[in-house]
Amino acid sequence: MHESDIELKAIGILIRLRRQKENLSQDGLATEMGISRATMNRVELGKHSTSIITMLKILKKLNISMEDISSKIEQVKTVEEIQWQ
């Protein structure tokens, strides 16, 4: 898996977990961010890189820091490395 794929997957996992913790629906968050539910789903799956402005809005809404993102990327890298051994 490419580095950028791992990063998108990690960010998507973090967004999904935080959204669920905040009891926000995928559709509700997507609407608030001005994107479709399908796009939000692809973002959460790490299969879509949305605009930087939209991503920053999502991260701000969910109170996700750069430290949170870095930590999750390292966790996903570790899991990916174990799976490929």
C-alpha cells in the first residue's frame, strides 16, 4: 500500500470514529460540510481525497488535531506491515 493510501485510510478511520463518538450521522456531517453522503463515505473509507478546505472543515468540526492524525497514521502503518508479513 502506498504511503498516501495509508494516510487517507488513517484519516478516514479517525473521522469515522470521532463522528460516531459525537453521535453525528454520516449524512448530517456531509450536509454540514457541503458534500454528499457518498463522498463522506468514501472519505471515511480512505478512498477519496476531498479538497483541503473541506478536509480542514471536517477536522475542525470533529476537533481532530495533527497529533491525532500522526498517531493514527502510525497505527495503520503498523497494521499494514503486519498484514504483509
